[in-house]
Amino acid sequence: MKILKLIFKNALRHKLRAFLTIVGIAIAVMAFGLLQTVVTAWNAGVEAAAADRLITRQAVSFIFPLPYAYKDQISKLPEVKNVTFFNWFGGVYIDKNQFFARMACDPETLFDVYPEFVVTPAEREAFLKERNSCVIGADLAKMYKLKVGDIMELEGDIYPGQWQFVVRAIYQPRDKTVDATGMYFHWQYLDERIRQVSPERAGNIGWFAVQIKDARQSAAVSERIDALFQNSRAETKTETERAFQQGFVASSGAIITSLNVMSFVIIGIIMLVLGNTMIMSARERTREYAVLKTLGFTGGHLSAFVAGESLIISFLGAGLGLAIVYPVVAMFSILVPKGWFPVFNLAPSTVILAASSAILVGVLASIIPLRRALKTRIVDGLRFIG
Amino acid sequence: MPTAISVENVYKSYMRDKLEVPVLNNVSLTIQEGEFIALMGPSGSGKTTLLNIIAGIDRPTRGRVLVQGTDIATLSEATLAKWRSRHVGFIFQFYNLIPVLTAYENVELPLMLTPLNKAQRKDQVERALAMVGLADRMKHYPKQLSGGQEQRVAIARAIASDPDILVADEPTGDLDKRSADDIMTLLERLNQELGKTIVMVTHDPAAAERAGTVRHLEKGDLLPEEKMR
């Protein structure tokens, strides 16, 4: 017999109680994992941001446009490698409940500045050639069963009218943090039509994405770009893509903080559940601990017994919880409209956090019962009637 | 015969609501190696306290306890725990077996603290269980055994590590007459055949009769010796 075997047997001595505690921990770990995944999904844009990309937008607000003509001026800066741009289109696809990013872009430079959108050379060529073509993400294609050659019909809201696009490319995300639910089409197609109905709105774009040669120069380059347009009719604000994305996330800061607090409250609940089980279990075993001490087992042995039992239960609960959280996250990502959380994966950091929390909870939950077991004198323990 | 246990002027008191309650009043007692002594007395006379002090699971308030030359009252908790595992085997009234362990595993428990390897432990456990007549019950859990059998497993656990001294607190107190008789026969054998020094607390005069020496305690005082055989 090994000491570990005794710890295992003790941990599962009261099968129903052990089962309920393990299931309780598993549900809590699952809820923790799910909440943390939501937080991670919220921050996905920040995580996916490239270090060598800057975003230049209107200084007053993101919603105001910038002149297309700025592109050439920015491109001429020696620190700049590539410049592309986007224009938020909005519109309605099928009905108002179908949400995903629809943007006009510069097809010539999109894939140079965003190499994380992976397309075949043939598809890229096809997308470039056709004025009313679009490229869509693989997840979006899957969601609406779209394939190359299909027509996507959008009803414009910011840019009124009926808009038809031909799917000419489907991009694959380079990794799991890349949003594969976007739709991008030729800005020129949009601009030409707008020029006919609202000429005063023509020649404008939403924001520039600037790829720089040296990521370490981002602050200096940002200043140089903004300096180019100082005192112009549309001053700019340039920042790193990460800072730009963080600006979006910051507006939902209270929600994220709430989710984080809730997920750690859950950890606290696990500790109470396990602590309660361990206190009951150790109290019932007061006499046994006294017998073990009588036989010559030391405080170190008792610590191993009590903490070991607590850790086994927390490990089993955490293991079960982590096994459940994967299908739950997968199911959640199917049920929630894809546009809400374009990237919804269980991050390795969440798994590590949940597992390390389980270890910590296992150790903490054993402190009170262990203290009691160590402090009880042998003669008092032998007289204990539980 | 050399002295196994020497209790010298042991005084023991407990504090109860700020009141000092004396339990043992300067008790002195000498037990020779290979002696089988029964401690008797009414409840509260201090016999179990004296047994606990001899076994090193309680400490005297004053006085010395020398067990095979070691003053156990001066040992630290950790050293005392190690000393107990090597020198003393315990037999309790309610057996105190670990319910999740089989008879074999219960007997093996004190051997986990020794440097014996698995094969050596197996040999010791099987011998101890054979000695108490339970070689065929090794894989049984305590709940699958009768009271008498459980006590025999407890005795096997007490002798497995081959201690010099066995202390037994009311070993027949929870048993029917026949099982009690079997247990006393077994203790007699351990004393006579293996030369174990046995200190037993009992209320049962029939059990006490089987010991070589009977000592009575009353209100913490040890009465004069009474030789049984």
C-alpha cells in the first residue's frame, strides 16, 4: 500500500458527498472557463493586433471620415511600408439580426497589410479584377453556406440602396485569434456610386491601417503622420492597432470587469464548497487522525493526508470541469450570433488559470481542517465521538 | 529481569474551567521486561491517563517516565512519534481500524513508517495476521469482520512492527465473553511466547486475572501490588 492509495481511498470514502463536491467544482470550473472565454473573446481584437500596424483616424471621432487623398501622403513617409484603408459600410444582409463586419477596403493593399487573411493567389486575382466582388471570411462562408461565385445582396443604411456583391475569395484565418467573419469589398465601387447620389460624401474613407517598417518606431511615426495633417480640415489621430482596439474594449470596461469579478467569485464559491467538504470530512475523522498519530504518523504525514485529499477532489472537479468546458464553449459559439464574438475559443491561458486556481483552492480548503487535525491532542482525538 | 518501564513520581493534572483537577498523584511504578500488568480501578481513577503517559501519547505534568532507559517526557513531538512507532504497539477498546483499508492494509499501516521494502512488509503483515489466526481474512474490510476479529486485526497491527511494549486500553471492553477470552489468550501468548511487555487497562476482573500482575488505582493513587501468578 502506498500513502497515495490511502489518500485516494479517503478522498472517495463518502461516495455521494465526494461526487456532489466534484460535480460542484466541475460546474464552477466550467462557468469560470466560459466567462473567461467571453472576456478573452471581447479582447480578441487587442490580442490579434499587429505590433507593426498603426491606425490613423479622424482626430475628433472615429465616426468622421478622412480624405482618401491622405493615403499618398502617408505612404511617402520613409518609415511606412504599406498603407491600406477601410470604410464601415453597415447595411443589412438577409435581416437586421445578421451581424458581421461589412467594410469597403483597398483590394490592392488589403492582403499586404493583413497577411493574417490567407487567400489563394487565384482568388486574390479574381477579387482584384472584378469591381463588385468581395472577399469573405471562412466562418462567414460556413455560417451562410456561401461559396465562391455566390451573390451577396445587401440593403444599405449608411449608404442607401441595393448593393450586390459577388463572392470571389474566401479567406482563411492564419490563427485562432483572427476574425474570420468579415466581409470586404472594393472601396472604389462604393465611392463611384456615392459620387452619383451624394457627391459631397465621395472621396472619403473611414480609417487608414499603416504598416510600418520598424514596430519600435510606432510612437515617432504616429507623431509624424499626425503632423502631416495638423491644421487641415480633417486632423488625424494615429495610434497603434492595439491601442485602437483597446479603445473599443475600454468602452465596455464595466461589463468586462463584471465578468472578471464574477469568474473569480466562482473560484471563491468552489473554495467554500470544497472547504466545507474537507471540514466535515476531517471532523468525522478526528479519531482516525489521533490513531494515525498514535501509530507514529507525524504532522507532515497528516498534512499530506488532508491536503492530498483536498487536492484530489479539486483536481477531479477541475478535470471534469475542463472536459465539459470545451463542448460548452463550442456550443456557445454556435448559439451566439457569430458577429458578436468573431473569435470564441478556450484560450490556453484560461485552462492554465482554471487548473492553477483548482490547485490553489485545494491547498486553501485544507488549511482549516489541517490546523484542527494538527492541534487536536491524541488523547482528545481518541475520545472523540463523531 | 531488566526494567522495561519506570514511572517516577508522576503527577498529572488537567485544567478545567481554570480549576486544576489532579488525575495522578505522584505515581511510581516499575514494570519489568516481559511482564504482563493489568491496571484496574473505577472510572476516573487515572488508569487510562497512566497508560497514555507510559505509551507516550500524553505527558506528565511532573515526574519522569523512563521506557527502556529513555525519558520519554523530554522528547519532542516528532521524536516521540518516531519512538512510539518503534517501541509501542497499541490496542484500543474500539479497535480503531481504518474502515477504508483491508485487514492486510490496516496491519501494514505502521510498517509504512519503517524502512522495510514491500516484500519485507508483506512478510511481516502475513506473519502478524497468521499469529492472530486471521491469515484467511487479509482482504476483508473491518465492516466484514466480527468484533473479535476486528480486535485481532488491531492486535496484529500492534505487533506487526515488533515493538517491545504493548499497551491495551480495555481490549475486551467491547467484546462478548467468548471473543474476550480469545483475545486474552492471544495476549497471553504474545507475552509468554514472544516475551512482549504488556500494560493493559481493564474493568474486567476475568481479563485482569490473566495478567501476571494487577495494580489498582483509586483517585489518582496507585495501590500496593497484587501478584496473580
